[in-house]
Amino acid sequence: MKISQSNNLLNSLWNLFDVLAYPAVFLGFTPFFIERMGAEEFGLWMLVNSILVSFQLLNFGLGAATQRNVARYLGKNDRPGMWQSINTNLSLGLVLLLICMAVGGILILGVRQVGIFNLDPKLHDRMSLLLFITSILVALKFIEQIAHGALKGLENFQVPARINLVVRFSILLANIQLVSMGYDLEYLFGSNLLITFSSFFIYYIFIKKHLPGYTLQLIWEKSSIVEELKYGLHNWVQSVSVILTYQFDRFIVTSVFGLATLSYYSIVATMFNHIHMAYNSLVPWLLPKVARLREEGAELNRLFLTARSFTILAGISSLLVFQFISPALLTLWLGVDLYLKIENLVNLYCVFELFFIFTSARYFFLNGSGYERLLTRLTLQLSAITILAMLVGLWHFQTVEGLVYGLVFGTALGIWLENFIINKKVLKQSTWKEGFLLILPSILATLIIYSSGIWITLALAGLLIVSGYLLFIRTGDFNLKVLLFG
């Protein structure tokens, strides 16, 4: 079979394009937004976006549950089961709309009565309106995730990627136009709301096309709700843990250092958030494929080892290339003054991602193969270690960089422990390899980033190549045929 016929490859490429295209263009327009809006207004925008992301605490994992259960029913060739899964989750999405609006109301009271986020009182009225719009918008995003998950559960990543690209670029173009015309943030979020709502009609058309016989209807059957929530709640706890951990730094930066500092810190944090999403997009097909193959009784570990090896090798090599070209690239994009403010943060976030890359393949594999309870425990463990380390770093250094030192150390320690546990519970391979040697390439790459002198760098690069070959290629963990057609 030809490489061009690989469904895994096509799904990865479309998902990668979906993940990278929008943030690349958005980040390209960041200097324009900061210049037109000012650092304070742009910082307020980033704060509201962080709140929007934090609302994912309320999603109860419905999008992931839809994707996984549609894939399971696909493995059983149970079309009515797929219909029921989609409609049950859409019905629950309406409940989430009410919950989001209630939480939005609580946040508005917090801004007005308690002064949360430490904002200037002059901003309280605007922030209240932005929170109201955001509470509705995030609920619509939840319903969008369910429709997105339904198509991905059918192992079709191309259609949802195309729809998502159209929606997100429509929102971005509207934002550029509104900012050019001098409109406030309220209009930007209002246009986002209208465009997101319009996307539902597009999703419905394509779900009916790819799942003949499907009809939208509300389902409130207790057994169906329990079936969806039983899996979705594990994914929800994982999401809550990740969001609290990796949005925590932005709220701390806002409260301790102010909106102006957040405006440049958020550039780096947002950039690396999307870099990590890009690595996740390399193997998103793993979850529905593993869920389907599990129902068919197939062996799964080799698929995971290949996907993990691929993401680690691709991640480490691309991060080193990015770190090498980042001074020229970011100076050209942001200007010398702004780049000098974030230079150290960029290097630190590169090191953070060298270890965080380990979470990509294991998320899809463990959630799809029936180990969602184990993944929930691992995610909570990693989050607890990372938050504690960030607080210690902030307390000790009293700087933004100190916070990120903690982020890096906590993530590296947490991933090291995770590798031991996953091997013991699932893989049952060599403890020495999985527990100790697996993070060696990430450590060597970190030393390369901070090395001085061409010969030291070349020596470390040689060790990195050898270790990557011995750990992933020679052991057979990476198998191109399995990656493309497994």
C-alpha cells in the first residue's frame, strides 16, 4: 500500500494543519493587535481568553466521550449506538449552557463585589459584559466539540479540520476588521459568538452525510447518560487538572505582575501551547483507532510504542531547530525590544516542552484502550507536582522566570515518575529502559539549548542521535508501517 493511501497520515496532516494554521496567523498579527489596542487592552483580551479556556473545567468530557464511544460502536458496526451517543451528549450540552451561564454570573459578582483578577475598578463594567458573553460562547464551544468528536470517532479528521479552519479564520478576520475600525473587545467576542453558532448547521449537514440515518433529537435516557458520563467524567477530571495547572501561571502573572507583563508572557505561553497542540495533532487518530481495535480484540501496545516514539523524535528535533532559529525569527516578528523581554522565557518553555511531549501519545492511547482511570491518576499526579514546583519557584525567585523554572522542574519530575508507572501497569517492558533511559534524549536536548561552544554542542548532538537510535529505532519501538497503516 502506498504512503499516500495512509489514512493515519492524512488524518495527521489535516489535524496538524488545523492546529497550526490559525495560531500561526494569529501570532503573526499579534504586533498589530498590541499596537492598535495597547498593552493593557491586549492583556485584558488574553485574560478573558484564559478564562474562556478555564471554562473547559465544565465540559464533563462530552466531546471526548462522543469520539471514543462512536469509535467503539463503529468497531461493533452498531449504527443506532452511534446515533444515540451523539444525541445524548448534545442533550447534555444544553444542560452545560445553563451551568456556564450560572458560573458566569458568579464570576461577574466576584469582579464587582470582591475584585477578583485585581482589575482597575474602571474595568469592572466591561469585564462583566465580557464574562457574560464568554459564558454563552464557551457553552456553544462545548456543543461544537461534541459535533467535532462525532466526526473524529468515525476516523474522519479531514472534514472537522476543514470546518474548524473556516470557523476560526472567519473569527480571526472579523477580529482584524473590528480592531482596525477601533471597536472594543465586546464586539470581538460578540462576533465570535455569532460565527460559532452558525457553524452548528455546517456540522449537522456533514454528520448526516457521513452517518446515514442520523436525526438530531434530545435523549434523556438514564442508561445512555450514565454510559456517556462514565467515560466522559474521567476525561473531564483530566481536563480540569490540565487546565488548572497550565492556566494557573497566567492568573498568577496577572495578579502578581499585572496585565502589561501578562501581555508579553502570554505570547510565549500561547505560542508553546499551540506547539504542544501541534505535537498532539501528529497522532490524534490513535484514540478512535485504539478504541475500535480493542473491540475487535487486536494487540495495542505496539501501536502506542510507535506513536510515542514518533512524537518524541519529531518533538525533540523540531524544538531544537526552533530554538536555534528563534532569535532571528522572533526578532523579525516582534522587534528587538519585545524579543529581549521574552528571550529567556522562550528557552525555558522549549525545555518544558521537551518533557511535556511525553503526554501526547499516552493521552490518546490510555483513554482509548480502557486505561482512563490510570490516566486520570497520572494527570492529577503530574498537576500536583507541577503546581507545587511553580509556587516554590515563584516564592524563591520572585520573578516570572522563577515561576517557569518551577514549571520545567515539576514537569520533568512528573514525567519521569509517569514512565515508571505506565511501564509497570501497561507495557511491562524493561524498567531500566522505560524508567531511566527514556527521558535521556530530553535531558541531552536541554543541555544543547544551554551549551556554550560549538564542540560541546556537537558532542551533545552526537550523543542525542545515538540515544534516539538505540532507544527508539534499534529496539523496534518505532515502526513506520505500523505508524502509517496500523
